[in-house]
Amino acid sequence: MDCVEQKDTEATAPSVIDRYYTRWFRADMKGKPCEDHCILQHSNRLCVVTLAETHPVLQNGRAIKSINYQISNCCSRLNNKVSGKSKRGGQFVTDFAPLCRITCMDETEYTIYSCIRGRLLEVNESILETPTLLLEKPFTEGYIAVILPKFEESKSITENLLSREEFESVVSK
């Protein structure tokens, strides 16, 4: 029998993130070069705040010393308590509201912002105990926070954000 070359007919399946979320980016947050954030927007309006691949924390093999959700003396994102169907009690955050501060081993500190307006539903407490999740799995278990925008603003939240193509063209410059 002739040797028949088999082609890989199975294409790799898209990940859950690629299948169910739309990626949006905010480049050079607050004018700081390369401090890029990524927002994963689900079809049900939920938005997951993560670090973009180009963020300095994820570059050059950096190690994380600490992650702090204490924004000021009177504001801690860890005190956020949400209850009920309408998500009462969640802290309301604006575009430039700080979510946490990440300190690297070289004492460089980065503030992570919400990038969108909405109600803070949860912060990822597991990265406090295991900061390497932020480096190893930034889009899944290493996310920063989950935000629910107001229904009437859910279409307009992406106005100030970049699509993947726009982000890649900005980063390549």
C-alpha cells in the first residue's frame, strides 16, 4: 500500500477566552509607556481586567514581591461586598480608578486601573497568595478584577479602548 501523507485535519480549538470574550486594550495607561491593560468583555456585559502581554510586569522574567488591593487609608478593594441580583454593595469604579498596586522584586511599583466605568464585582484574592498566577496565567486564573458596567453604558465602554488590531499597530510603532 502506498504511503499516504496524512494532513492534520483537526484545527486547534479556540480557547474559552478566544471563544466567549472580546479582547479590548488600553495602551500606555495614564501616559506611562508600555503599561498596557487588557479588558476581556463577555457577551453578558461582564468585564475581566487583566494585564496585556506587553505590560512590564509580564516582561523580562520579573518576579512579583507583593500585590496590594489597599488603594488608600480608607479604601480597600478587598472590602468590596456584593450581594443580590442587582449586585448591591459593589464599589463603583471609574475609568481611572486604581484597582491594585503590584510591586516587583526590584521595587518597581505598578498601579493597575479599572479602564472602564462600572460596579466592581470581585477582585482576585488568589493572586495575593500565589502572585505567580499573574505571570503564568494572566488571562485566566491571574486576572485582576471583574467589573459589571451599567446596562446603558455597556455599548459605549469600548469607545476609549482599542481592538486587538488597533493595539498591535500602536505597540509595533
